[in-house]
Amino acid sequence: MSTKFYSSFLVALLTIGYSGNAQWHYGSAFVSANGDTLNKLDKNGFYDGFYLFSQKNFLNPNVDYLLGNFEHGIPTGMWIDHAKDGSYSIGQYSCGVGFSPDGKGGWIKKKEGIDQKTGVWQYYDKEGKPARTMRYLRSETHKGKLEQTFQQDSAGKFVRIEYKFESRQKKAGVARKMVYKTYTVRGIPLDLKIESSRKTITCSYYPDGKIRLSKVFKQRKFLKRIVTITITKDYHPDGDLKTKTKIRLLKPVDPHPDAC
């Protein structure tokens, strides 16, 4: 669907104002000035047809409203995401997870709603001019969940600017591992963070991609004491090590960590 369609549709919506039954939230059907029924449910209680979501539905304070279509709970086609500053973006959403009452005091989990932006999204400024093009790749395997964000450069190539991996917890007592990397629009590393149950590694980089500062924070229990070791390395722009510091701390293990 084109931006022109959404713009004309929005004008029709605005004629309703905030009076009557025009409530911008999930599952509350209302009729636009053109007689179109919005935010309706199918016979099985799934989102179906054209939907308008307002910022009250989202934790993101920058979202003003979203417009798009559902087919029996599944988001289809192109959606438009309007920001409060007047800019907007157009692309597709992956499906989320919804819940409905089971009639017995509990809830039924169902595949429904929108989750995250996926595929190629075109961003526009508040004047409607193209600002940037992004690509969101998300996958999940037996190893864990991978999310990558790419930005298209002037040559039309998509350059990775963000990488996030979270491993699965294979068994009890084995914590997950998280890797998070950010890059410049040219693909040069900016920051790196690796987290596990006993170790956190952070790195920042110079503009040319060489490591500027790295820090390793390790923690373990030994003879009823918590051993904490922090190793910090600072590097010159040419890659040579400037300084290295190591701090080791010991403190007793709290026998009642959850006590008030």
C-alpha cells in the first residue's frame, strides 16, 4: 500500500476526532468517516482487517500511531509507523503473541499481533522525503536467537550496523550468553559487549576499528567468598598497549540474599 493511501485514510480518521467510540487500541472496533470497520476481530477472536494502533499500545515513546492489516491474527502486507516528530517508516512486521480469556479464569496463548520490524523498511522525514533504508534480519535456531540490523549505503549495499545474539539455556544452572555489537554506517566496529553468568567483556574502538579500551569483569564464588576481578586495558591509536590495571576484590557470600 502506498503512503498516499495511508495519508488519505488518516484524513478520514481525523474527521472522527476523539469523540464517540473511536478508541485507538487493540480489539476495539469502530467505524471511520468512510464507513470502514477498523480494529475488528474474526469469529475466533483474532485481529482481522485494517488496524490502527496508537502510542498507548507501545512502550516506545516515539511511536505516534501504526496502520496496517491483519489476516486472522497475522500481520500482512506493508505497515506504516508514524513517529511523534512527523517522520514515518514503511515495511513489514513479524507476528507476535497474544492472549485471550479461556472462560475459566485463565488465558489462551495465540499467534497474533505485531512483534518486531522485519525485512526492508524505508524511512522518511517529516516532509515525506526518503531519509534512509534499513534491513532487519531475525532468526532463531537451536543455538539461540540472532538479530541483525543493516543500513543501505549510497552505493545500494546493506551494511551491518548492529548485531545481537542470545544463546538458549540448554539446561538448568547454565546461564545464557549474550553478544551485542554496534558498527558505524561504514561497518567499522564501535562497541562490543559479551555477557555470561560469570564474565562480562566490553570493548570500545577507535574510528579506524582498532581497540581503544577493553574491560573484563569476572566473578566467582570461592570458600564462601565472592571473588571479583576487573581487568582494564587501554590502547594507543596505533594498537600498542598503553596501560593495564587489575583489581581483585573479596567479600563474604550473603547467606540470605533475598532477605529484606
